[in-house]
Amino acid sequence: MELFWILVFSIIYPYAQGQGVYAPANAKIVHEGQACVVKDDNISERIYTIREGDHLVLKCLVKGHPRPQVRWTKTAGSASDKFQETSIYNETLRIEGIQRVQGGRYYCKADNGVGVAAIKSIRVDVQYLDKPVLTVHQTISDVRGSFYQEKTVFLRCTVNSNPPARFIWKRGTIPIEQSKDQGVDIYEPLYTQGETEVLKLKNLRLKDFANYTCQVSVRNVCEIPDSSVTFLLTIGTTPPALRLSVNESLVVDPGKDVTLSCEVTAGLPKPTVTWSRYLNPLPRNSLVRDGTLELRSVTPADSGFYNCTAVNNVGNPAKRNVNLLVRSMGNLTFQITPDSNKDSESIQMGRDLKLSCHVDAEPQDKVNYTWYQNAVLIYNSDSLIVLHSDPDMAPGTSSLEIVDMKFHDQATYSCVANFPGSTVPELRVDVNITQNSVTPPILTVPEGGQVVSVREGGTTDLVCLVDGKPRPPVLWSRADKDLTMPTGEWAVETRDGRLRLTNVTRDLMGAYRCQTAPYNGLNVKPRQAQVHLNVQYAPVLDPVFQDVRSPNYQFVTLRCIIQKSNPPHMASIRWTRNGEPLTSLTPNPRENPQLKFKLDPSNNGTYKCRVNNGVGSSTCTFNISSRPYNAEFYFDTPNPIRNLKGNNFSYNLQWTQREPVATDRIIGYWVNVRNQNEKMNQMNLFSKQIDKEPVKGGLMSYILTDLKIPLSYEIRLAPITTYSTGDYVSRTIKYSEPYNYPRPSDHVCGFEDKHICGFSQDRGDNFDWTRQNHLTQNPKRSSNTGPEMDRSGTKEGCYMYIEASSPRVPGDTARLLSPLYNVTAARGPKGSGRLPYCISFFYHMKGKQTGTLDVWLRVKSIASVDTKVLSLIGNQGPDWNQANIIVNPSGPFQVVFQAIRGSGYEGDIAIDDVSVTKGKCKQENSVSNTVLIGGAPVLCSQPLAASLTFALCSYLLLLYR
């Protein structure tokens, strides 16, 4: 159903002044996951213990009005660190398959803007036990001759665990006890990583050559099983040794296949050989097989240190390293350096000149440089000197010095770089040296190019013209040395001095420096210039959007503030209402645009102020309305649910009104109630106007009735004024039952939520009762037994039942225990004996092989006393039947429902709508002790005297069984 009401509501004023029911947030953390144990330590901090790999579920129960927003955090960071959990902003935090690094202190922060935020914490302790590692060692002074013959040996067992592990040592299958064996010592060494224990074998005896087992245990914490490792110690036990098939430094050409082999030369047990690469994983094209690493078609990216390791847990691992270098050459550059002693920037006869050549290569020191003059190989002479490694230049640079340059030294000089005997192609650069072919560089900015303007998001070029022979590259960088170029680099090289910028943003605005590079030209003082980039963008306005509420027939002023703009002068300002132009204003660069008018029902709507500065437009948007603000549901109502007759319940809906005086007077509320499982069905209920206007913080309430158990309902609420209706707010209410009942009450337990009203399963029976409804039934179940729906006939309604199918066998028992009910008075009114109580419930026992349903009264005192008060035997028909039992307990008591499986699978038993109330049962079919056999009742009255009726009851019960 869906109901619409205009409410006459009551306003509750809990405080005379102040914020009313607006209350700061309060929080509490509970767990719903696979916890091993939850306890409080000595400083009242909750500790949540969980096994690694299980699912962590923490729920933050919050109170406060308005409803607090929740965020989870963890010590030293967000709760999403390392696992990107999306639930950190929800009341429930879920971590699937928790890992040990996710242990720590978790905080739930609840904040609703009222007072100080509430913060609660819980420490999550992740329990784990790794497989132990057993290694064998000997002191260095003892290592000579036969390694482990007549020597002292140390067996070290290490494990990572939480909590700390307990160690048990065994020789063969017999535990080792230090007090009974003078040849051993067992101790925990200092300064070790993880949990470690050492077994010392002093001066090995013949019996010491055996299998040794290190067993570790965390004493079944979180049901973590023990773990162990075994090592066979023999006379031949030796540490590993390796031999490498190649030199420790290996240089190869790209494209070649490389094979690196590690040969095991010693070690018992047989060592395990592994390959790794320093700081990087092994290349994708690599193959490891029997201690051999194969690299196919290597590239320069495959260069690096490769490590071969042999381990057999005896002594220290054996290691060998190979530095693999794959030859490569990058850009070849040159420099022309005039006579540095004369501060010259040009070539002059009779002065020295240096030509330098450099290539970025791997390995750098293996590059060979060759110099040519007019294609003729140059040999060292008095006028031409070749430096294969110039100490005045960058490492790996070769230079040719021309001493006291003569006319015949003017020529074309060539520098060739190569790897001798390699397939890597050689690189060559030619430089023409004459007085006319070499001139100093000149760097200029074209006219009008000192300032470049571009619109944000556009593309532009920054230009610095460079001239000179040879013409050097131009390097661009930011004038502000703390800023990088758009590519993220500190400098960008351009061949022609033109720097292209795309998708320009305003943060790129500023000065850019261009300068000549010191290579591929004259090596002289660099020439520099600057270009300023001016990024133009549309105005930045505030507010971008604003919701404005006001009573009708009052003046409203809208202000659109221009925070920044480039250019700063506005070209136009236009106001519109619902898309229609209002007025055209001549912009005043010193004033922010504003609009003032009187609000009435005809001019509510969306107002926009569009501001243009010639580059772009921006808009301030105002939603102007006399509609009231939405209500805010109050979630902390104590006991909002009340049970009614006919499987109905009522709900006390409470809320406050947000900013109640901001608009016209609120005269009522629309309430929409919709059953989530049915189609829309609406009813309009009208009533008079409210007597008092709502105030800020005033709590309003309305009781919703005729709600059906156990259905859920969507509630929508909106305030009403004379002229308009406000926005709807929505929440879902669901029938729930109290978790426990310390005293008998009129409440009927329909088992509608997972807490099952505080009932619990008996641990001493054979199997458990199951909570179920029509929607969760097994579609393959037998149709000849068990209920189709709960007692009320709804598909969503739950009940408790026993499944008689396999693996159940005849005689299997399931017991369901009620909460412990406190008896406030041991006796009833004067002369009436003990105070009576009524146990009422519905049962369903359909099936030709149905067993027995017994009801016991368990009275708690020094010892528990169980008394059977009802026994139902066999098929009771296809319908739900009601039983009412009068009991007179002498103290606190529980009700026990015991179901005994019959002779076959067609014997399901179910119960529903259980209640325990003070006083006699009101129904006419109330009984004391009863046995129903095949639907026919036999009365067994109290007290349990040896009467004929009771004897007949007991006889029939025994006969049936």
C-alpha cells in the first residue's frame, strides 16, 4: 500500500532554549564478521581478533541529530590504504580476506556538524602462523675436515606468527627434553627477526644423525592448526657451493641470446638454485631451468646485475653475481671550442682550436673514437693531437686539438664512434672548419613575440630565433627554476627554437627562458632570452550555484562575485529567469553584478547571471524559491515499534524541520508510506492546519499504524506551506524485534530478524533449528512436509524449523533456548500460589514421518531443573496450530523447544509467533501438560501426581516412541 497524509502533528520541545533535539554525534563499534574473540584490555580498548584470510566486518552504530556522517580511518592513514576499500564512508566497514598488514587500530568518526565529532576505536589483531623455516649452522672455528662429524651443530627454527608461537623439537617422533639429554641445549637467541628457537647439538653423537622436526603452535587460536618442518641430519650434510659458467662481467651485442649457468659443486641436501635481478624482475623473455638462466634476443633494457643463489638450509646460501651489459649507443654530439686562453668566440689563424665528440653509450668506456680530416685518418702530430678521453670534458668524450691553426688546417673533420668487433652500427658526425663556416650564435625574439597570449585549452608556439654556424639547438626552461616544463622535464631541446604548447592551462602562465645549447655548435657562453606566456581564461565567479529560500513578498538580492578573470575587464553581463532575459547591464569593472527584486509565487525559478570578458563566459546560478526546506528524520527514537493485534505493528515516526522560518509558514506535511513489495496504492487523508509552527530543533512525531509484520516500508515526508510543497526526504523502516527480553512481555517473537529475539541454539544437541521463510526455502524440498509460509501467511515472514532430510537420522535432537526471563514475584495474589505465566506459540507438524515436539520449562537456581510441559507427537495436519501453556515457575526460567526427528524425511517441524506473558493464558484452549498424538489431546495436569490420567499420558508417549 501507499498512503498520503497531511498531518496534524505534535511538536516536542525537549529544551526550552538552544538547538532543541539537535544533538552531537555519538558512536559505538560492533563487529559482525568472523571474529575469533572480542575483548577489552586493561585500558578499556576493544580488541577484535581475527584469522588472516577471514572477512572483517565492523559496524559503527551512530546516534545524533541530524544523522551523522561516518568515515573510517586507520592508524597512519585511511582505512582504504593498501586495499582500496570503498566502504570507508559507510557505517559498515568490510574487508574481504584480511591480511596481516591490515591489522592495527581502526577509528570510526561520526560527525553531524553539531558539537565535537565522535570518535571510537577498536584494535584489529590479525592472527596467523606461517610454515616454519629450519636452517642448520656450525661455528666458523669448527669448519674443517668433515663438516658435521664430531662437531657442534645449531638447528635454527624461525617462524612468523601472531600470537608468538610455541616450539616443540622432536628427534624422529620423540620430543626432545633438554633436562633429560645432556647433549642438547634449547634456547631463544637475541636480536632475531620473527620467532626463533635454536636446538644446539653438542659434539655430535651417533644418535644425533636423525630426522629433526620443529613443530610450531599458537595453541589453536582462531582454530589455526599447528605447522612443522623436518630436516634430515647426516654425516654428509654440507652447505651449498656454486660455480659460474661466465665471467662476472659480461658484455654482449643486442639481439643475441645469453645463457647464464650456475653449477652446484657441493651441498647436501641437494640445493635449490634460483635466479633474480637486482631492483627489477627477470625479463619477460627469460627462462630458468635447472640452474640455467636463458635470455632471448637481449636489448639494452635487459642490462643489469643478475644473481644466482643456491639454498639447502645448511650454512649460508651460496651466491654468484653477473653484471650483464648490452651494448648501445645514443645521440652523437660535437662541440667547437675556440682558444679558451684568449677568450675567443671565433676561429682565428695562429690560435688553438678544440673539436670534441661524445656519444651516450653502454658500456661507456668501451666506445672507440676515430678522427678523420677530409676522410683521411688522423694520427697524432705536433699540430693535431687526439685525446681519447678528454679530462676537461664529460666522461667518455674524445677531443681533437688543432695547435696553432694554419690555413691548411681548414677542412672537414669527421668523428666516428663504434664498438670494436660489435654488430652495433657506428655513428659519425662531420664538422666543416673554416673562418667563414663557423660564427658565434645569435639568439633573438621576433617582434611582438615577447608576450604570447593564448586562450586556456588552446595551442601556441613560443619562438626564439637562433642564427650562427653551425646553428646550435635551443633549450627551453621555466624562468622560475622551481617549475618544470609541461612534459615534467626541467629543459626541452628544440632544433629550430620553436616550442609548441598544447592544451594550455592557466598554471603554465609565466616567463620561459630560451638559450643556446653548448653542443652541436660553438662551445661559448650561451645566449639567452625570455618569452612571457599570457593565458586568457573566462571569469571565475562565486557562487557557481546557490539555493536561495525566502518567504513570498519579501525582497531578495542576488550577488555574483567576480573572483578573477584574464582579461579583467568584462564585455557583457546578462541576467535571465528560467531562460528569459531580464535586463542588459553595462558592466562596471569595479563592481560585481547584482539583482534585487520582490519574491512572489509568479517569479520563483532559476536565475542566471552570465558574465563575459571577451574570452569566455561563466555563469552564477541561483535557484530562487519560497518552497520550504526538507525535513530531517530523527533516527534515535527509543523503542519506535509497538506490536498491535492481527500481526500488525505501529511505528513512531519523528523528525525536525530544517530552517523552519526561512520560508512561508509551514501548515502541514505530506507523508507517503509505500510497501516495498507491492505496487503503488495511494490514499489521501486531509486534516486541519497545525496548531503551532515548527521551530528549529523542535521534534515532531506521528504514529504510523496498520503496518504488517514483517514487511518493510518506504517513508517519504515533505513539508507544506500555503503556496508550495517542499522536497521529499525518504527512509526505510523495517520491523525488528528486541534482541533480548529480560522480563516476560506481550511481545510476540516472529523470528523476523537474525537475532531471533535472543533465542539461542543448545550446544549439547545433535543439530540446530533453522530460520527460514518462503523466499529462502529449498525449491527441491519435499511438498509433503513443512510449512509453505509463516503463521501470518506472508512470503517474507520467518519461522524456525528443523529439516528432517539427510544427514538427519531417527532420534536426532535439536533444542532452541529462549532468553532467561526474570521472575519479579515468586507468588501471585494472596491465596493464588505462585505467579502464573503463559507460554503461547504456533506449531506446524505436517508429514507422515513427523517425530516429537517437546516444550520444557527450565528453572534456574543453584542447579537448573527441567520440567516437560508439553509434548506433541506425529502428524498434526497441514495448518499452523496454536498451543497455550500455563506454567508456575519458582524463579528465573527459560523455555526449551526440543524437536526429535521421526522415522523419515517427511517430518519437518516448525514454530512461530512465540510469546511469554505474565498471567494466565487468555485463550480458551489453555492447557497444562499435554500430549497430542495424531492430533488428539490427552491432558496431563499438574501437579505431577501419580494419577491415572498422567499415567495414561506417559504410557501413550512411551508407546508412540
